Amino acid sequence: MNQIIIATKNKGKANEFKAFFSKYEIEAVSLLDLNKELPDVEETGSTFEENAALKAEQIATLLNTPVLADDSGLIIDALHGRPGLFSARYAGEPKNDQANIDKVLQELKDIPLEKRSARFICVLAIAIPGEDTVFRTGFCEGQITTVPKGRNGFGYDPIFIPENFDVTMAELTPKVKNEISHRKNAISQLEKWIHNL
């Protein structure tokens, strides 16, 4: 395999994958780099795995080439796993990070800090035409704060304190965040798979 399509239009995410695959002389091409209009894949799955597979498999079939897709979200124990699959649009449409944060903090307002355990999850699916889809999962454990802090990152980063840190994800430098993130943990699990190609 000398090329893989990354099923994302998120530049930051695409760059992370490009850097990872370049070590193995595999060119990672994002949807931003393709001069093709591809249909949006509806995430109708009931798990992160199903959603990642839907994206990877549909685009792999259309382009007849290996495709990597990811699905990620925030799981909060005190909210029985919410926002979970609905992390990006937890407060409804259109997608709004601040509204999502406000909703989570409102739902946790009576929950003490020690009971605010949470984790980010990232599931990667790699679809290669004619082969079984490969999955890798990464987590980043932590807890939810009472007030947002920090300007780096996106999504729930301002209210998520990673394990072994006393600042939020949004207060970390991008370099440190990328070393501990759920996506990095999932990507690092691809090493073995690539070596066996």
C-alpha cells in the first residue's frame, strides 16, 4: 500500500495522519486534497465503530482504494455515556461547540468534581476493497471541569482535564495535546498493522 485516503475535511486531523503515514512512505491524501465531489456519508450507526466503518467503506467502494475514517466523541460516566455518539451535535443543529459545552456543564451542575470522570474515544476504521475492515480504538481518560478554560483545541477541550494534568486540554500546547490525545493513541495502534502489511 503506497497511498491511503483519509476521510476527513478537517485540516488538523488530516495533517496528523499525513505525518504518521509519511514515516512508512505511505502517502495520506485527505478529502480536501481530492478534486472529486464525494457524497456526504450519513452516520447512521449505533456505535463509533459502525459510523467509522460506514465512512471508510462507502468511500473505499467509490474510489476503489484504501480509506481510513474515524469517529470520535466524549463519554461522561455521570451522564451514562452521553454525549457519546452525539458529541458533535449534542445541543442540536447547527453544530456549536459552545452550546454543547453549556449543555454538558448544565447537566453536571450538581455532580461533584470527583464524580466527573470522562474519556475521549477515537475509533479508526480502515477499509481496503476486497478485505475485512480493520479497527483500532484509542482513549484519553480525564474528568470534566466546572468552568471552561483555555483557547487551544476545539470541541470539549476547554472543559476536559486529561489524567495526570491539572489544566484542560484547551490549555495545553497542540504538541502536548497531540502526544496524549485519543486520536494519537488510536493511530499508534496502527503501527503493528502497518508492519504486517
